[in-house]
Amino acid sequence: MHSTITNLLSGPKSTDQFRTPEMQSTTDRTKPRIRAEDSRYLNNRSPFFQNVRMLARYSARMNAILKPAGLDVPKWRVLMLLAEERPITISQIADEAVVNISTMAKIINRMVDEGLVTTQTSSSDARSSEVFITTAGRQVLEAVREKVNYLFKEALRGLTRSEIQLLNTLSVKIYDNLSP
């Protein structure tokens, strides 16, 4: 078990592992690899560090795609959730997006002002507001969907279906471990 972990930790630390030697520059091939015993690994190259880097790059690319349509990642998440299920409350959207409910309420209010969504008091709980996607919201979502799908495929390029499933499984386990 220890040797397996050591091998994982001392292996490639970037997407270089998916590139053939011909695709790597001479500099890439001569870079020293971080060893598992190196204490810097724990601080700078932990899975959390790598995930933050990955998500920052993904968010930047997503925002570049979404901005011309007047969207950002939080608004896009709301529209995607609303396109999947109906009805959904502001607190449910906040839970799914892992955002404070007050922050999500502000996002939803801006989206109402922009005509992307509507809200109404829940028929089952008068303390909750349900959110619905409008025709304009669906049109904006459809306008960016092809470019977003391309980015998704580009981000997962070189990964097998089982690697993607493993990534999802591990991400859910870690999320659950960190949940209160």
C-alpha cells in the first residue's frame, strides 16, 4: 500500500502524463519531479492545490465563453440546474452550487431583473421561493451550450470513461468527507 501511494505521489504532477514524449518540450522532460518525501509536495502539490488550479483555469475559460452572452459561471449554474429539474427553491440551488443562500438570493434577483428567471412563493412552503427558467433564460443557455460542451470535452481530453468515473467518485467522497 505504501509503495502504491509513493508511486502515485512521485508520478507526473500535471497533464504531461497524458502527453506523448514528442508533445513535451525539452524543458518539460528535464524538469525535476517532486518526490513524495519532499515536504513541499504536501503544501504546494496536494490534490487540493491541483483542484484549485484546475477549477481556476476552468472558471476563467468558462467566463470567457459566457461573458458575451451576459452570463458568468454562477448564473450559468443556476440556468443549468433549472433546465434539469423544476421547480427548485433558492435554498436548493444554493445547496447544489455550494453558495451561501444570501449570495444565491442576490444572484437570482439579478437574473430576475435580466429576465432569465422568475420566482414565485412555493405552494408547499410559503417561506420558500421557487425559481423558474424563462424562455429568454433557455435561449441564452442554448446559445452557449455548444461552446461549453466543447470546453468540457477539451478539459477531459485524453481521459478514459473509467478515469472520468473515478474522478467523479473520488470527488464525491472527498466532498462528503468535508461536509458537516
